[in-house]
Amino acid sequence: EYAINSYKKQMKWYAEKLEFEKANIIKHRIESINNLIVALQPIKTAKIAKQLDLIKEKLNLKSTPQIIEAFDNSHINGEDGVAASIRFVMGKPEKSSYRKFLIKQASVGDDCGSFEEVLTRRLTRLVREGGQLPHLIVMDGGKGQLNIAKKVLLEGFRLRDLNSALYYHADYVHPNWKKTPIAKIGHHIFYE
């Protein structure tokens, strides 16, 4: 995209200088790049699908997580609590669904309270607007955040079918809310 935009600026510059032959050469370069992008798209799509299938396999999920959201919160010296969520659909960033949150209710520095507020606000908005809930939630945190996520999902959103749910603590993934880990991957909660 950067290369195409750069070439478009060059093409415009040459056209303004009435150097149409050079502008035409640049135009053909842009067309070649666009053709290459179209030709490579199936390969890129297959690679993403393979990576999502690998996540499904490694986490022992029933289906491939097509929508993934990740959450993190922060503050500066105990002030100005903020959080963010990012969303991937079929392995591609959906930047229009990225969200920034100002922490309104939780005390600044209360990571669990902040996470509960943000997760509840995000999922409530998705439900209210008819959006699709994520198939996989990734969060930065520990057992406290894990318990908050379980509370929000089970109580707040009545998601009772968590047979393939996964959670983590102490750097291990635990399938189906059990204590026996299947893989060391970090602090995340996964549900299907």
C-alpha cells in the first residue's frame, strides 16, 4: 500500500510536469503491483486459515476461532486508567472495531475491576448493536482477570455452554476449566 501510494504521488507529479511517458510507466508499475496482490491473495488467505486451524488444534477447540479479541488495561502512576481492545476477523485486523476505553467506574490501579468494566462494556455494546461476540478472548493478566472473565461470561452474558472453554494461569492452558494443563502459552482466556 505504501509503495502504491508513493507511485501515485510520483505519477501525479510527472503528469503535472507534462511528462506523460514517465507517468505512464509509473501507472503500469502500479497495475503490476495490484495484479501481484490479487495473485497472492489466495496464498495469504490459505496461510491465515492454516494458522487459525493451528490455534484450534493447539487449544483443543471445537471450531476455528474466526473472531479474536484481545484486551489490555493500563494507568500512569495510578492515574488516568485506560484500556484497549483489538479485533481480528479471520486472522486479519479489523481496525474499525479497535476500541479505547477510559476507566469510569473501577478505581485506577484496580486491574481486575478495570478488566471487568471494559469486558462488560465491550460485550454489552456488541450485543446491543447486533455484533458477533468473539470466539476467542485474549487478555493480559492472571488468575484475578481469569475469574473476572468467567464471571462476566457466565453470569453477565449467560454463556453456559463452555465445554470447550480454556483458561490459563501460571503460564499454562487448561482445557475445559480443568487443572491439568495442555500447553504453556501465557496468560489468556479462551472460550468457544
